[in-house]
Amino acid sequence: MSAITSRTVGSPSAKALDSSPASRFQLRTFLAIDERDAFIRMAQTATGKFMIFVAAVLAATTLLPWWESALIVSAAMAAAQLPKLRTPILFTATWMAAFLEMSLAQNHILADINIVLQQEKVLTWSATVLASSSLLVVMFGSWLAIIASRRYPQSFLAMRPLVTLLIVEVIFLGLSASTVTQGPVRVMLWSMLVVMTPYVWFLPFAIMDQRSREPSPPLLQMALLRPFWSPAYLPFGKGPALLRKTLSKTPLDLTITQLKAIKLLVWSNVLFGMQTALTWVGEQLLSIPSLQEAIDAFLNGRAHPIYRSWLALILEVVTYSLNIALWAALFIGIARLAGYRLPRGSWRPLQSRTLMDYFNRFHYYFKELLVDLFFMPTFFTLFKRHPRLRMFFATFMAAGVGNAIWHFFYEIRLVATLGLANALESFTSYAFYCVVLATGIGLSQVRANRGIHPPSTPLGRVTSFLFVWSFVVGLHVFGDESRNHTLTERCRFLASLFGVF
């Protein structure tokens, strides 16, 4: 199969350290605590485990609320140390974290519900109660979906889980955006929509797992629906199949995995520090405008010098890339504490030599979601007699269509603030971004399948780096997370960077 479906991206397996004197002073040797016998022995003691716990909580607290850091680290280490109780611990921690997020307003869901409460003037209702009630419905509905797909493996739900869930999502979206539903009815529909949306990207993996030879028990499937280490819209660790495969089997494997977790959690803090420092230097010391400010200045006839606009764009790409990498490191680090030796979420993207390689390296678990839910169904269904078209179209469905759908539902709140038509219109630029990105990756995929690879000479590596990252930086004009400028305005700004306007 093609490289887009590769499962090998991630941290390499541990290797024996070179015992020569010169190697002992290398940075990698100094940081390789998961390969040193002394550290491994210490980590297996009660004192060592306590030190791992404290270090993990401190590292996580930099990016998460203190209560959430303590909860997820405690749950991860408890599940790892008590394998017979792993399932109930994971289940309790996952759903406790979900309900606590609702009640403590640690995500944007309550704000999204309050928007519609104010629009419909239903001010006596509690957003917290609505969110928690909707979460109970999602929890019970997910259980029924898993049981039904196990009992009826040939049903449409079991065979096309994502399509089924997207249909349900679109129905709720249409009803909540319609003028037919008003007042309390619209509030309840909207609450269900925003609470259900993250689980649309987790539940298909649990349903697909029912077709495996030895699927995980339903209770464990429920425990892995938006697990406590992945409080996002993206499944870090995907689903039960990968988690079963990567679970540490022996005490030694567990210890090494947890030491790797500490390294990754520390690395997330290093990345956060780099991002903070770059932002401060750019904004405070060098007075580099944000990308949005640069576009606004250009549109208002007060364009910055071209070099400053380029600096604004490059700084935006760098800080965005660091943000992706640091959160991936945090989430995977917590999962490793629980004993799952999962691949890294972002693995040396600067070494990408092709657009396909960049797609694999930059945001691994997002790529995996698109591969499993969009690439695979398309690849095994369409254009079987035309292998190149088959590969290109499947890649386009993943990196283009799937990418656009995921991001639209990620920002579903725009439907409440802008209306459905305006929300769709605001995504014109991002849709263009997806089309160009998918076309580039698809062509890169086809070239690789034909045996065309970039040169491995030093000059070839430099040329490949410049091509990939020039493409990424230039395209970011259309792919940033704001929805404030039209496609035409962004095209004009990009042209201005080359002195056209």
C-alpha cells in the first residue's frame, strides 16, 4: 500500500547505546533515560514511580488546568500499574474528565450553548445542565451503537459508521439552523449537536473494531471514546485496535514506555517555551504583525513592507507548527504513561522531502484519521481498474474532502454566530486550501508509486526542503484558523508578497 497509509511514522524503537567514551557526552546519550539500566531500575521502584508521577503532573500543568493534570496522570499510572482494573479505571477517568470539563467550563461547549440560549432568550436554562444532559445521551447512544454494530455486523451502521454519524450530525445541524425550530427546541437540538460533534471522530473506530477477530469489550470501547488523554476532536491513539497493539506487555516494557512518556512531556514544555519565546520576540521585540494584521493592513491601503509581511507569514507557520507538535507530545505522553507505546504525533517534519512525506510527519494522527475514515473506503471502492486515478482520488478524498469536513465541524459554533449560509461561505478559503493541498499530496503520492523519488544528494535535500516548505508557507495564507477574509482578499495578499500589487 502507499506511503500515505504507512503506520511506521513515529519514534524509533530503542537501540543499544554505544559504550565508547565519545558517545557518552552526546546530547542524545544524556537524554536517553529510557535506555539506561540505572534509570530503568530506579523507575521500577516505588520511589521511581512517585518521581515519574510528580514530573508528569508538573509537565502537564504547564498546558492544562491543575485538576485535569492530576486526574489524567493519576488515571494513566493507575491503569498501568493495575492491569486487572485497567478497563474500569480508563472508563471512569474518561467520562469523569468529560463531565468535569462541562461543569467547570474548561472547553468552548458551554459558550457555544450560551450563544443560542441568548439568541432564543431562554435565559433561565443552565448551559451546564444542557451540556451534561446531552453528554449522557451521547454516552448511552454510543453504547447502543457499539452493541448494535456487534450484533448486526452487516448493518449500514456497522459497515459505514462515519457516513451514518455524519448523516445524524447533518440532521441536527439542519434542524438547529432552520427557522422552523425556535426557542427551547432549538436550544436542545443545538446542545446535542455541539456535545456530539467531537465523538463523531472517535465512535467510528470503536464500531470498526467490532469486525476484528478479537474486539475489545464494549466497556473498554466506551472508555476509549475521547479518552482522558485526548480531550480534543482528534483521536490521539486512534481506537482500540492500535491501543491493543501498542500496550506494554511486560513490567520492563511498561517502565521504558513511561520513561519515554516523561521525555515526551518534557519535550512538550520545551516546544511551548520555544513557541512563547518566538511569539514574544516577534511581537514585542521585532514588532512583527500577526498574519491577520498584515492582511488587514494590506486591505486598508497601509500595507507593511514586503519583508515584514513575509516575516509575519513565516512566524505564523512556525508558531502554528510548534502548537501542533506540543499538544501532540502532551497527549501521547499521557497515553504512554498508561502503558501505550504510541508513535509520536509529529515526527521531524523539517526532514520532509516530499509533500506526501510532510503529510505523514507533520500531524500523524490527523493523517491517520483521514486515512482510515476517508482514504481506505474510497481506495477499496472506486476506480479499481485505474490504479493511478484510484490512488490520487483516494488521497484527494482524505487530504481534501475529509480535511474540510473535519475542520467545518470543528468550528460548528460559526453556524450559531453567522448562520449556516455565512458559515459555509467563510470556509471558502479553507476549502481552496484543502483542494490545493490534496492535489499536491495526491501528485506526490502518484509520483512515489511510479518510483520517482527526490535526489538524496546534499543539494537534492536542500532543494526538496525548500520546495516542501515554500509550498506549506505560501499555502498557509489560505489555511490559517481565522475566517475573517475572503478567498479573493487572501489571493491579493499572497500576490502582494511577490510585488504584484
